Amino acid sequence: MDNFVYAQPVRIRFGEGCLLALPEVLKEFGIERCVLVCGRHFAARAEVLQQEIPAIRAVFSEVEPNPQLSGAAETARLARECKAQAVVGIGGGSALDTAKFAAAIAPGSADPEAYYHGEVPFPSDPLAVICVPTTSGTGSEVTQVSVISHGAEKRTINHPAFMPKAALVDPALTYSVSPYTTMITGLDALCHAVEGYWSRYHQPIPELYAAEAVRLILDNLETAYRDGSNKEARAALSYASLLGGLSFAQTKTAACHACSYPLSELYHLPHGEACAFTFDSLVRLNADERLEALCRRAGLSGSEELAERIAAFKKTAGLKTRLSELGEVDTAALAAACAAHPLMNNNPVPLDAAALKAMFEALR
Ligand code: NAD
């Protein structure tokens, strides 16, 4: 076995109703003033929380999917205004990533765009981040990644300042997620587990998480899609999403996520659907002994069955599977953009623009 260094610094609470522990968690970290950031689906509940928890001094509830830098900048402004010590993100990955970026830039005086473009370093004294996911997908609650858009540009930024201090994973918060979002976030979580495992930087401890996440998602995603009120399936997916986040937090994702960024930027596919678009193709291209071993550990006969299960999930939810559904696609330009993404370098099998063009041509 190769030598490795493994670290997981987030204090995780898991369980139905654990959002109620938020005041206790704030106290554990000595946080007396914080800003809460969320999307519109949580706005009414955020107001109630603000009334109930005196430490919540301000709320920004306008986070949209593919969150914009302007939302993080406004959250950071609110945090400065109320001298916040922390930013609490409650929502899907979009709200969590907004909270992370806001917490990182709040203590600084530079233009948010300068941090976004890496022109100035992030301040050395970031605010604390507490993440409460309401989708079972991104695993952002345990990663030091923040994905933020500025206009049409969507950037994945990695920085220690984004690593949350605590995560409260409460499956009850996911009951209201629509069937479509349940499916695409579930496939995103599956993709994290598989990519964290097949990443060139794979490690033994995340491999254990990955196998369990794959098993749980394959066993529960269709049930949660068909019946969002099924508590067992929702809890299994919340846990699997957390494990998916832990699977790639150190090892990073690879080709599937590299392709998802151009697919979202050029053809406006939501993140999970963009990952799902190439997922089964890439399972086939990346099939090697290690992937076969993961599939067997997750209870599958092998990688071909995994590819078939992913394709079946996409069919069930009517997700886009052909390029013709995306409009006019220049496969050479799309493949070049995917090949140029830094995450492509983590893929176990080298895939250049020509190989990716062939993959996309097969999806016409
Ligand atoms: P999202 O946060 O964009 O939410 C999707 C939609 O679902 C939104 O309209 C939101 O308001 C709604 N929603 C969320 N929770 C709900 C609930 N409980 N009930 C009803 N509606 C609800 O979607 P997501 O898939 O969770 O996050 C995607 C974003 O996260 C993308 O920008 C992606 O790039 C990023 N991401 C980040 C990481 C990371 O490690 N930081 C990892 C993967 C993806």
C-alpha cells in the first residue's frame, strides 16, 4: 500500500432534525454574530430562524443556481456590516458555495472580482463557515471547493478558507426537493464517489466511502425520485452525498466533472445533469481493474452494469442524453474546452481532445 496523508477537518452532525442543533453548534465555536445565506426555497424558514437564533444578524436569501459572484459579494458586505464571525450556508451547493466564498472575502478590502480572478490572495483571517445541505448532491459541506459564476464564466476555486468548520446534515431538509433535482443531485453524488475513487490521486480511506456511497445511491435513488417523502431513502441519500463529498474532498474529481463545466457554460445544463451527460460514457472509457473492484464492492457485477444503471436513471428522469437535445453543437470546440479543463489531468486514462471528440460524436 502507498503512503498517504489523510485529513478531514469538518465537525459533522448527521440526523433527522439536526438543524435544531444550529444554536448549539454556533456556541461550540464561540460564534455570537453570523450571516445566514440561502436560496429562495428556504427564505421563509430563514426568517423564522433569524427570529429564533439571536446570533443570526442578517440573511441573504437570493442565491440562484450557478451562484453569481455578486451574491457572495453582497453576503460578505452584510457580514462586514454586522461584524459577523461566521457565515452559515443553508441550501443546495449554490448556497453553500456562496457562503464559503463570502466567508473567505469578508475580512478583505479588495474588489471581490480580484479575489475571484486570483489577482490578490484571499485574506488570511477568513470567517468560519457552517454548511447545512438541503440537497443530496454536492458534498460541498465537507470540501474546500467553491464553484462561483461571474457572468457566463463558472470557476471552481479551491482554497483552505472554504473548508467548513461544521456541517449539519439533516435529511428532513431534503424532503421538499423535486423529483428532477433529486435525480440530478443523486447522480452528482454518485459521480463524486466514482470520480474520487478513480482520480489519479486516489487514497485508501476515501475508497471505503466511495464504495458505500455507490451502493447506497444505487439502492435508493429511484425510490426517492418516485416518492420524495420516503424517509429511509432520503436519509440514505443524504448520508451517501456526504460520503461522496468525503470521497473526492482530497482526491478531486476527474473527466466527468471536467466535461460538466463546458456543458453547463455553453449549453446551460444544471450541474448534476451536466455530470450525468457523459457519466456512463466515461465509466466505459475508464473501465479498468480498479473500477471493476469498486463496482464489485458496491454489489454490482462490474463496470458495464454501473454504466447501464446510470443510463437507466437518466432515462427514468428524462434527462438529456444526446447532443441533438442541446442544440447546435460543435464537437471539436466542446471537446477542446473539456480537454483544457484542469480536472481532466486527474483522469486515470489520458483523454485528449481527439478522444473526447469521438466520445461526443457517439452521443450525437
Ligand atoms: P442548487 O443549490 O443549485 O439547487 C438547485 C435548485 O433546488 C435551486 O432552485 C434550489 O433553490 C432548489 N432547492 C435546494 N434545496 C431544496 C429543497 N430542500 N427543497 C426545494 N428546493 C430546493 O443545486 P445543487 O445541485 O445542490 O448545487 C449545484 C451547485 O453546486 C453547482 O454550482 C455546482 O457546480 C456546485 N458544486 C459544488 C461542489 C463543491 O464541492 N463545492 C461540488 C459539486 C457541485
